[in-house]
Amino acid sequence: MMASFCIIFSVFYSSVVSFQQLSSRSTVTNFLMAGGRSLEEKSMTTRGMFKELRKKLNTAAEIPGFFDVGEGTPEIELYCKSNKDGTQIGDCPFAQFVQLVLMKKGLRYTVKPTLPSNKPSWLLEKYEGKMPALVHKSTTITDSLAIAEYIEKTFPHSSLTRQG
């Protein structure tokens, strides 16, 4: 699973970098779409990649159109690890990844920061309390990569893949 997460992370990281390159240039000559990590990414630790991605996302978020803007009432609930007092989201990179996917798709969602002692009974009984957990209509998914795949299939606009 970690290998799959790294691949998806690398694709998302490359997409942010490529989007920034596209938005700042009139030509697309340096827009490369190759699989796996780039040479620059290979020399970075995962922690370094997250730090670099955060900087690039903050810069990209200032560009109009990078993140789609959802409308209407949120239909999606995201249960994720909370901070120590249960008032904010915690430091789970998997939940943060899911939130990036939801933001990129422009989907409205409700975050439910959850302490281990306050997990809903359905989450404990059916999914062994695993988080992040996404609930959309009658569907519940608990693996971050499976959540990203579900979102991509259910909401095909603003594709996350290089194919389109």
C-alpha cells in the first residue's frame, strides 16, 4: 500500500508542478508526463516531498482555477484522526491526501475529526475503526487509495490521472 501511495503522491506532486509550469508559461514544451518519481523527487525523502508539496500547493492555490469550487450541500463526510482535544483534524497524511483529492475535484465535504474513544459504532463494527473513512450516500470506504479511486470514478470531472 505504501508503494501505491507513493505513486499517487508522486503523480499529484508532478501535477502541481506541471500546473504551475503551464500557468506561468505561454508554451508547453517542458510539460512531461512520465510514470514514477522524477529525478528531483528521487533524491528527496517522503517527508521532504510533503514539505515541498505543501509549498507548491500553497502557491498553486493562489492561481484561479487550480482547485475547482463545489456548490450545494455537502454529500460527503470524511472521518479522520483528530488532534488531542478532538476539535481539529490530526496529522494523518492519508486523511490529508484524501482532502487534497476532494479539493482538487472541487467537492464539498464535511470533515468529522474523530478521537479513538469517539469513533462511531458502525466504523468500529464494520471497518475495525480504520480511518480515514469516507461516507458518500450509502457507500463507505476506509482506505485512502480506495477513496481516491472511488472519487475519481464517481466524479470524473477534473481528472486526477495523467490519461485525462
